[in-house]
Amino acid sequence: MSIQERSIAIMSAVDAPHNYEAILRDADLPVSPSIVQQLHSGGVFLKPKNLIKYWVDEKNNNCFMLFPRKLSITWSDDPNYWTWFRSEESPKETNVEAVELKNVCWLDISGKFNTSKLTQGVTYEVVFKVRLEDPAYGWDTPLILKLAFSNGKEKPHERKMSLREQPRYQWVDIRVGEFKPENSSAGEIVFSMYEYEAGVWKKGLFLKGVAIHPKYN
């Protein structure tokens, strides 16, 4: 029996995470008997390298983090507007890039994700992980947060939120919306955070990524 086959047998002996075999085909690390411990103790990176992290919570639900290079960020390739830097928040994420907003009036960040990778029947939420540092300005104008579904069975969720009162110098979760993935409605979700109609220049925003995990409260 190969290492991969032994690993699958071990996982099958417990309550295996949803669709984990297909997900781990894209893991940067080879499948091994310790993969359960890895998923529960920090997670594994998926290909392309250092763009997505996959882990399992205490209830065995799949969770994901999409780092900024996996997202679509208008003007992010121009250092006059955005600056990329290596994250040092965690020893396991030293090769992960985060991004700092220098100055833009056209803010538009979006991404997408296939819900077939999520644990079925569990209510999930999508959150942007951001930080504000002074001098920060332009955040009185509300941002638009939107969650759309490709299956055509659910209406998009959309709301407005000002970042003005968010604490400085710490990562905070900006919730986009929530949903419950089901086999019958699997498909892509598209999430976005944007504001470009007010003509207001914005500065001082740091983006760590977008987390997709069960709603815990």
C-alpha cells in the first residue's frame, strides 16, 4: 500500500473532512499519514504556491484563506497605488504576501471560490481581513460589500459599511455575507469590496486576504 493509500485509509477511519482528497491534490506538501494533524494545526498551502491555505476547524469543517495575490485588485501592479510586502504575522506565513493601499480613489477588490470544497449544510461567512494605519483617510464614505452566487438560486447579498470607526493597527474582519453550501446548489461565489463613485481618495488600508469559514457567532 502506498503512502497516499495509507493516508486515505487513516482519514477514512475517522470523520474525514468534506472532499479532502480532491482538495489535497493541490497541496504543496505530499499527502502523508500526518495530514490530519496538519489540517487541524495550522493547515496546508494549496497550489499555486502561497495563494490559498486550507485547514479544518474543531468541528471538522473545511476552512480557506485566499491571500491577496489570489484576488483581483484594481491598480495593484502600480506601486504608486499599492505596495506588496511579506507577511510576518505567523512563522508559517513568512512567504505570504500582503498588500498596502498607498492612495486610490477607485477601490475595487474581488475574488471567487468554488463552494464544492466547503462542508455541506454548514453556514459559512466570507470576511475580508484588513487593518487601518494612520494616516488613514477616505473611510467615511461607505464601501459596498457584495456576495454573489453563480448557481442562480440565490440573490446577491449586498450591504454598505464605513471603516471610519474600525480600530487602528490590528487586523479586523469585515464581513461580506453568509451562505449555506448544498450539493444541489454548488457553484462559484463571487465576493467584492469596492467604492469608486464618490471620487474620494483613500489611504492606510492593509489587506491580509479573504477568509471563508463557518459562522461561529
